[in-house]
Amino acid sequence: MRIDVEQAAGFLRENDDFLILMHASPDGDTLGCGHALCGALQRMGKRACAVCPEEIPHRFDYLFRAVAEQEFEPTTIVCVDVADTKLLGEMKELGDRAELCIDHHVSNTEYAKRTLVRPEYAAACELVYEVIKALGVPFDRELANCIYTGTATDTGCFKYSNTTVQTHIIAAEMIGCGAEFAMINYVNFDLKTQGRIRLEQEVLKNISYFAEGHVALVSVPLALVESIPDIDSDDVGALSNIPRQIEGVDIGICVKEKKKGVYKASMRSSERINVAEICAEFGGGGHERAAGCSFYGGTIEEAEEKIAEAASRAVKRAGII
């Protein structure tokens, strides 16, 4: 069932021994949510831990300062920024038992017993911020770092059209609470590893265009990733934004080979296209301007063809060409 912020806070007050699940291919929003909520519950004297099914990129190491390690047997499962349990990878079965989900995706499947969802919010961290406020936990520097991270990363450092007045107000409050905004912005938006630079160089050599140049696609075969030392999933994930940076492109696509026979397509769009609808054709989803889906079996070229054709159809439906 759907609940409001006060009901979510009431549930958290009445329970303990929390396992907080964050989605695979973790980004700043799910990680900020997980660590902020975990830290807030611990500050209330409760036992809580936040876990992710995949390795967390090192640039988010500062978030771990918000939480303490605790030894306990989790009994209450909460998911944050997780629209569907499919996004939990090997932890899907745990997600299927979730008592509470806090999310901002319009594509949320309402798999949890209780769902607190606000699709109009730019980041799930904005919703976690409201829950922590309702719990009466004051924001110290470490909790503020978590919330600021989610609001900044899900809005592209406040550049994307999903940014609202509320987003800026929350970010400003977190800065007032001591959030290390300069450090957070640097590591999330400016800092690049040498491996990532090499990866970008290779990918930029092979950009494909469709729909009279309104769709641009980059491809990341697993062999390419494995040929470059010292890169991680975070370096690969960052490539999703490159095609949309090209003038005249309304849909940018990045197709990544996760493992043999498994491919993920990440899409970004202008305000003229809803990429969540395109990804839904393949069982995926997300936001209107940023979404993703997966393909199983076949070759990476076949995955590219399917998603490029769907994107081209969307451009035509929108009357762009």
C-alpha cells in the first residue's frame, strides 16, 4: 500500500534491526539514501546496516563516515531508490520481502508492503530527508553529506530539468549543516581516473548516429573494458551522459556489455522525448529524461539495433523528423 512520510516515520520508529537495500550499479542517490537513513536510525539507538549488491565505487567512500558497523541479525527490510526488485541483482529475493520502499521513480512496481513514492521529486534523497526530519533526527555533517550527494548527483549538479526549488532549498540546508559540497561536487563531476579517460577516448571513436542525427549511440563491449586496467563500473556508467552532450542529439544511448549475453542500455534525452517509455518496451524504466533497460542473449550489435530502432521510432512519433 502507498503511505505518506509520517506513516513511514511511524513504521521506522516501531521497528528495529534494519537491512537497507540499495540498487545495483549504485549511484549517488541510492547510496546517499541508504547511508543517510541508516545513519539516522543508528542515531536513534536502533540497529541498521545499508548494503548494495555490487561494489561501491571508491569516490563514495566518504559516505561510510555516516554509519557505524553493527553486529545483529536483520529482520526489517527497507529499499531506497529501488523501483523494482530486478534492480537488486543477487539480492532480489531480499527485496521481495521488503516492508518499506522509499523511492521517486514513476515506474515503481509497489513490490514492498509499504511504498512511499514521490515521482515529482528530483531525487529519492529529498524524500529520505523528509523522513529523517519526521523522525526528529538532527542533520550533522555526515548525514548532510549523504543527502547533498543524492540531490546533486540525480540532478547533474542541479543542471537537469528535474531540479526544483525544493531541491535547492534542501541542498542549501545541507550546506548549512556542514555538507562538504565542494569535495562532493569535485569527486562526482570533475574527477576522472586515467582508466576512464582512456575508455572515453576509445568509445568516442565509434559513435553511431540515427534518426537524422537526433539519436546518438555509444557501445562498450566487455572486451574493451577488460583491456583497460584500473577502471570500475563507475567509470563505465559515466559514459551514459556522453551522447547527449552532442549538439542536435535528442536521445543519447550507451549500450554496455555486462557479461556474455547480458547488455544494459542507458538512455538520456531532451525535454522532447520520454525515454522511460522507450525503455518500458524492453521491460525497463526510470525517469522521463534518464532511463534504462536490459537485453539478454544475442550479440551486443543486436542489442544496439533494437534500442536504436525504438529510439528512432520515438523521435518520429514526437514529430522531430
